[in-house]
Amino acid sequence: MKRFAGLVCAVMATVVLIASCSKDKESGKITFDSPAVFLQPGSEATLGFTASNIESFSITSKPTGWNDPIIDEANHTITIVSPVTFDDDVVKSGSVIVAGKVHGGSTVSATLFVGVVNTVDMSDEPANSYLVSAQETNYLFDAMHKGDGVTSLATASVGVIWQSQTNQVQYVELKNGKVSFYVAADSSDEDKIKEGNAVIGAYNADGTLIWSWHIWAADYNPEAADGSVDLNGYTMMTRSLGALASDNSTTAKILASYGLYYQWGRKDPFIGPSTYQASNGSSASMYDGGGSRVYLKTVASSTETGTMEYAVQHPLTFITGVSASENDWLWSAHSDGLWSPDNNVGSKTVNDPCPYGWRVAPSAAFDGLSIVGTPSEADYNKYGWTLGRDGAESLFIAAGRRRYDNSAILNVYNPVTVRSVADEAQPWEGLYWTTGTQSGTKSSAFHFWFEKKTATGGLENGVGYARANGMSVRCVKVRNR
């Protein structure tokens, strides 16, 4: 059975091609009501379209082995019928191109993606982050409620805010109150999902962003035998939130294992570095739904920017702490309850960034961890350690942080006793937020570091850091679920 025909580039629902630039030629347009049609074997779907200044229509392309779609010119609909079986002469997906002859002689065309794909509806598992792992799949989730599944949203449209690859998520649309999107297969391995991260936003009728959700596409199952580890009575994922690997054997795998950064109490992630040597502070590339570059913005906390409303409406903006905000990204409405209570793993707040059934780890989950094995000088460039307790262990990548005062990525450890930075600055440190809070506006983090000069290091739990820092997150299972 032939696999899906790979689509390297996302095809917009409407493409207008003018055959002549002559000013006396009239122009026309064809627009499909939806960018894609997802079917089952032998099923049928009818889709509407709008057309202006078109005198006739024709099908100029269709997937190999499929019957010609039927155009109803009077009602402006197109009917697609998928094949019942698939062999070497029939593909499962492809493009239907409808051409229109414009009054005056020019032509226009519109392209529609059609495919026999699985559909997975995640609406019964509300969260602010959705972990998806099946390639060539149409995913759905509830667009009319926040991540708690309770608080209503007046969603009128949806769209991609940023994604780590062009066409990481495709054909994003609002369909019957749900976000619908498609994730393709890896271009080099058709049996795996195209891995990456994306953020999809919900907009009201005025075009204002009112909520957003993180899409974590990874060949990873936390319910698998190696997908989680039991530490201190908590079932913890074996990789950071947003990470595409948990491996430090090569520089590429180190980079894939960094995951995403979170300011304490915010639900939206910030992208990681462009290189595993993250001390240079540069971000990886991000793209919008049309494939254009988008960039992280940085603003200082103020009465205008240091609010939850501003944070929700600006998921691409890192809000730095200032002395007047006590180095919190929130200007004044400081709250210890933005993430789940540290001593209660049976609850989950509306701002928790973890997938359904998981929540940010409490500080107790990191108690008593120690380094597995004896570090050597050869470990200085591995950017992480295997840590464990009572026979349970997991690799923790030292992704460092986005600094609270300027959003720069930094994972070089500079101990207080440094006398010569060139001689004693260390190659890496790991920082993981917990749900724990401390007096004032600091929150607890799990911290570990490697000392290149002496091939040693240390671990500390419950270290207070300014909440405007962006740090890694590990998720633990919500209990009693």
C-alpha cells in the first residue's frame, strides 16, 4: 500500500493565478470554504466554494488513482469521493486543483488538500498543551473553552501564532467549535510524525487573541515503559515539556532535548536555542502559518504589560522583570496560585502548561536526587546528567534559562566565587521550575550544574529564582485521575 504523497509545502486554500497581465483582462477568484477535506476509505464529502467573475470550471489535478471530483457550478460545491482500496497505483492524499476561466480570457485556480487520514478528537482531554504523536493525522480539540475545559471562550477564528518548522501544523481552521489541524510524516521517515512545536491562537470576532494552545508533536509516549519515571512517589515524564528527545549522546540530540522555556505561572512556551551551546543566547527560528519568520519580543513589566490579560494576548512576548515588579513578570498582581498548589497534585490550574492528565512537578518530586555514576572531564560537553533516587533514574538536560532581565538564553554556570571567568566559568547548568513558591515574588526551582575545571558539580532543590526567568518544566501525573 502506497504511503501518503509527501507535501513539502502547505498549500493555501486559495491561489490566484493571472494568466495575463494585460490591463484589459478581467480578474477572478476561487476560494474553498475549507483548506482540506479529510475522508475515510470509500467516503464522500461535499465542500462549498465561492467564485467571482468565473464563466467555467475544470479539474486540472487530482491525487493519483482518484476519480474526478464533481463540480456543481450552479451551487458552487465540489464533491470528493475517496478510493475504497489503495495499491501501488493509488495514493492516500494529494491535491485537487480547480481552474476557472475568467471573463476576458485569463484563468485562476484554487488548490484543496484531500486525504484518507485518521481523525483524533482530543476535545474530552482539555489542556493548554496537546502532545500528538501520530503522523498523517487530523487532530481536533475544543476551541470554545480555555485549557481547564470549563471557562468559555468566544472564539470566532483560529490560526498559527508560531511554529518551529514551516508547515509544522497544517490546514488549521475552526470547525464546529473545534480547532482542526493536520500533522504530516517526517520527510526522512514516513513511519514517524513530523516533530516540532507550535502555538495555535483563538481570536474573537474583533480579531483579538483571547487564548492559545501549545501543540507538542513528538515521537514520544509518556505512558510507555520508558516514557516516565517514578521519583519520590511522583510519576514524571522522562523529558522536558516540548522536548523532541531525551538524549545527550550527540550535539543534535542535545539540542532536540532542550525543550521549551516557561516564565513561572504563564501557560505559553518560549522557543529554545538555535545551537546546543546555548551560552550564545540566540533563539531557534519560528514561523507563522504562512511560512514567514516571526520573532520573540521582549518588553519590561509595567502597569500595561505586567498583567495576565497582556500575557494571554501576547504569547510571543517575554515580559522581563524590573526592580519595581520585584523581578516578577507580573507588575503588581503577584499570585502564588497561578500554577497548581505545591502540596496538592490532584488539582490543576487554568494556567498549567502540561498536557491533559499531567501538571507541573511540585518541588518534592526532585528531593534527594543524586548523580548516577562518576562525572569525568569527558562529561563537560554532554550538557546533562542522569539523576536518580532509589534505583529510578532519568536524564536531565541542562537547558539553563531565559534570563529574567533580558530574555537571553544562558546555560553557563558562574559560581559566586568566580575569580576569573575565562578560567572558572562552567559549561552548563540545569534549571527546572517547580510549583513551589517562596516569600516575596520568588519561586522554587531544581538546580544542578557541572564544573568543567574539577569535573564535579552539584544539585540543589528549592532554590529561589525570580519568576520572570524562563526555565524548563517537567510534568508529573495528576493523581486520582
